Amino acid sequence: MNIIEFDESGRILSVVTYFEARSILEQLYPGRLILSEDRVVSQSCDYVKANELLSRPLSPVAMRGAVLEGVPAGARVWVDEQSYLADGTEIELQFEHKGHYRIRVESWPFMDYECVYEN
């Protein structure tokens, strides 16, 4: 049995394989957010919602030319090492210098969106 500890947002904090009865686990982790499942668990690809283990959905973000579409409000947008907080509107990318820029959009529980933009 896999014991999955997760936080209030559903992020998986740890996964431990345990071979004891559930009653023993309840004694070991009283009042903790624990869920047991009988499948492989990925901390990066899964999350917990309403005590159910789910796969994280794909990001709704898409790059169209120099515009990031579908970026949810509150998402963290990274351009190389600089981050910005999205307000839910389309984001038009403008760069002073030509080159390659690594773009990443983080918006829990969606999988991160990543691409390389070249201008």
C-alpha cells in the first residue's frame, strides 16, 4: 500500500510504501492528511482532490506567435530566470534583444507549460 501525504492544495509531499494494516497507519498519523492507494504515485504528475488521487491536468496555455494564450489569473510566468504574476489576460512577449528565451508557466494543479521562444 502507498501512503500519500499531501497539503491543503493537493500537492503530494511524500509517498511511502507500507505493509501494515490501515488501523496502524491511523495510529501513526492521527489527524494527518493521508490517503492510501494501490497504484504507482508520481509526486510531479499526480495530486489529491477531495481525497481522490488524480492525474494533474495538462496546462491550458498555448503559444501563438509571440502571445501566450490561456494563462490563468494568478499563474507564475517565468521568462528565463525572471518571474511575473499573470492577471488572466493574454501575454504578449516582447524582447529588446534577439535570442532564445525559455518560457515556463506554473499554475497549480495544471502541469507546467514550457517552451522556448525565439525572436
